[in-house]
Amino acid sequence: MANCVPCPASSGDTALRSRQFLCINPEYRFFTANAPIREIKLQNLSIIVPVLNEEAVIASCLRQLAALREQGAQVIVVDGGSTDATISTALPLCDLVVHAPRGRASQMNAGAEKAEGDILLFLHVDTRLAAGGPEALAAGLASSSHDWGRFDVRIEGLSPILALVAAMMNLRSHWTGIATGDQAIFMRRTAFNAVGGFPDILLMEDIEISRRLKLLGPPLCLREKVMTSGRRWEKNGVLRTILFMWRLRLAHYFGADPSALARQYGYTPREGLPRKDGR
């Protein structure tokens, strides 16, 4: 059971302007644009940020969400056992801090359990929302039959190859209907409940929930770009990281145990996490 600590609350609401958005339906390859003008409020949006020892970046992540809190959005930080100043830094900058077993899937599920909104947005701590992104999200869901979706992504970094990496990620996601966590996946609470939340695995949880959500319908693909850090690519080399991630994805596709893949990625599986074979 997740433990939680309330943070200084922020409330309010505003009428959000309609924005133009682009959606590619990966099943039918149709394009749509121009959400109709309507009053959309952010009180039904909960933003869930899983963290572990992120004292260096948590403040900047949460400060970018301050304006959304003022408009009524709820911001929840879910900590997986940080031993640094992550929690104390986050407390004054969010609505709730939840403690959960380590692992993004476990933490995001715990945050969703405590969320008050009908729309859940799962945001990595090193990812920033674009100006107008939440408005596009709300308008897109309000004016369509989509139950879930994601944003296009840009990767921040010095290497010019990162722009190509991001473009390929966006294109692949458009055509396959599979989203990654770097693209800030969002969904209606009803859709989250219908698929049982994120599978409790340490790696590829974003791929797995996308597969489940596709059974409900194709994703809403927003052209507003989130900005994610390129630190993972630049630390180990861009091309090397691309090949490594594709190898992990291929292994996952052919049924490799996610815990074993997580060890290769650098994660240490927590005790008691179920294996692929159920043991």
C-alpha cells in the first residue's frame, strides 16, 4: 500500500483556449485538425511523476508545472526510496508525495491510485511539457473518442543525431501506435482501470501498457513536443545507445524476462518482483 504526504495545495481554474492538434490514427492513417472551441478546465488532470534520487532535477521539473497547479491540475510525485533530498525538495512544489516500491510501473500505479483527476498524465522527471501541451491534451480528448495518447518528443543535447533519433521515435510511434515514457503518455482513468494499469515490470512497462491500450483504440498523437533529456544517449554514446535499446526491445518482443533486461539496462530488480515465468 502506498504511503503519501500532502504538499501545500494549489487550486483554481481557467478556460483554456482551443488549439490545433495533429493526430495520426495508426490503424487508418487519417489526419485530423482543429479542436472545436469549448470551455476546458484542468481540475480533472492529474500529473504523476515517478522519481528515485533526482534531487538535481526535481525542482526544475516541478516548477514547470506550477502554472498548471494554479489552473487546477494536480501534481503527484511518487518516490521509490530516494536517499537524497528528492522528497524534501519536492514537498513544497507539488500537491502530494507518495511512497511506493521502487520501479516506474509500481510508482506510477501508486500515483494513479491517489490521483483525483479523470485524466492521468505520466511524466518523467527529465521531461518538460511544451507550452500549450496540456491544452492540446484536454482539447484532443474532449473532442474525440480517443481514450489515451502521447506527445511528439524532442531530445535535448549537443549531438545533432538526437534530432534524428527523436524524429524516428515520433514516426515509429505514429505508425505502430506504441508510445514510450519519454513521450509523456496520458489516458483517461477509465482506460487505465480497463487495462489494469502498468504491468509491474522494471523495463518496457510503457511498451506493454501501449499494447493493452491499443485494444481499446488507437492513441491520440499530439504534435506539441515534450522536451526530454538526452543524458542517457550522450553518456553512453548516441549510436551505441540506439543499438542497445533496440536489442533490448527485440529481446522483449521475443519473450525475454523484463527483470533480466532491467539488469542489463542498469536497474536492480527489487525483491519479490514477479518474473516472466511467474516465479
